[in-house]
Amino acid sequence: MAPGYDTLELCLLKSQCKGVTFLTEIPKFLTRLTMQGTSEFGPFISGKLGSLEVSISENRVKIKNSSLCKYYLGNSFQTLSRENAKSAVEKISDDIHLPFQIAEVTKIHLAQNFTMQFDERLYYKYLGQAQYYKRLEQENGLYYNNPKKQLVFYGKLREQKAKKEPIPEYYKNSYLLRLEGRLNKRVSQQMNQPSITGKMLYDESFYGDLIKSYKKEYMSISKIALKIDKMKPTGSIKELIENFAHHTIMEIGQPNVLGLIKEWQSKSHIDKHQAHKLRKGIIELCSITNSEELRNELIDELDKKIIEACQCW
């Protein structure tokens, strides 16, 4: 199954709905109201449309940071297929009496659950740095952050238990690793589109581009080989030293070594140029090569599952 939609944000402007007075007409369609007041931008009303967070002002109606999957399917354990996305956007439009097919999409989270052979946390140490991202391992998962987007790995069953939400019987004895690709800001710019509308979520070409981006971002992460018994045989002293350096860095932890380089730079022991060269060298040294001897079975498993999920696109 291909990755599907989870969290989205959609914004519909007054100029797109001529003749509709948002603040007086739209609140009556909400499931319940949660807040009413005035901000620096004028009066507003916030509320719920089922599980969706809705914010209404004089000039716009916004679905805020909400799981479209939970709204349409009743839970966020699953993800929303392209076909179901069409039905979900139509349901929002019918429920709130506004054409959300033409609303601007300002946030997209694409996700998939992968049933793994082992506890999901065992895989994190083999996922190294990624260009343009800051790697951050937390108690609840592994985050790759930058100002506009994120890649997040976490245990979906662990999250369900923490939130005291039901776990489908089929998955109760499984290890479920979830990977979310989150486009949080400037989504149209990131997807090379002049704008992205609600109806584009179920456009086959656009959906295919999202899947390709999801796979590309995952593949950009440097993968780490750790076991010394997988070391490639060599008669070269230079290559042997590099192989042992690689093994040592992996034992210490790539993030810890890169953190040490950052500390050296902050203490002015090395300059910016030297720090850049060292970081680049460490990442290159730790990356898995095409050689089968340096492959890692856990990364092989994860690579295979993600490639298979995205292969039709």
C-alpha cells in the first residue's frame, strides 16, 4: 500500500466565496464552538467539524493542523488513500457548505505504517545524517527537521498506547514503524506548483509527485553499517584504516562525532571551513556503499519496504 494522507491544513478565502458572510453563516455548521474573540486581525470564531479544527474570520475559513484521515475514517491509525481523499474533501465541503475543493492546501503530511521484524527503535541508530536536515533522536521517535519540512520515524503502536487509543487486533503483536513526510510551510514552492488546491490532493499526477518526494527524502538519509564482521576484505593499508575508522565512528555514534566537531568549531579550535570538510568526510565515511559486504540487514529491510510502497509511482 502506498503512503497516504494524514494531517492537512486548508484555507478558503472570502474572495473565493462571494456572497457568503463567514462569521455569521459558517459557525452554525460546526459540531461545536470552542472559542470566540478578537485578535490583531479582527474577530474570529474557532470550533470543531467532527475531529477537524476550524478557524473562522471575516476573510477566511481554515482547517487547522487536523488529521483528514481521522475525520473521514474515524481514526488516525490508517492513512487516507488518493481515492478516499476525494471523498473526504467532498464531505468537508458538504458539511460546512463551502467549496473546499478550491481551498489552498498549506500543510501536507504523507505517512505509512511499516510492519517490521524488530522493535522500531533498533532501526534509528542506522539512520544517519541527511543534507539540509537536523537529526534529533527523541524518546518518542527520530526527527529530521528543517524550517519547511520534516521526516519523522516513530512507533505507531507505542503512540496508540500512549494516547489510549485502540489498536487493531491484527497489529497487536507487531512492530509498527511509521514514517511521516511532513511539508509544513511553503508547500506549493516545495512541490514546484503555483498553488495547491483541495482537488489536487486526489489528482493522480500530483499524488505521484508527493510519493516520489517521500521516497527521495527517505533515500537522502545516509545509512549506517555497523558490524565489523561485514567489513570488506582489503590489502590496502589506507582502506583498512578507513574501514576501522568507519567502524569506530559507528560504535561511538555518528551524531556524537558530528556533535564533537560542532563543539570544536564553537570553541574556535577549528574554523567553519574545516568543520564543513570534517562533517562531509564523516558522513561520506559512514554511508553504505554499493558493496554487499557493507550492507546492514535492518536497513535492507526498511529500504525494501519503502521502495515497495512507492514503486507504482
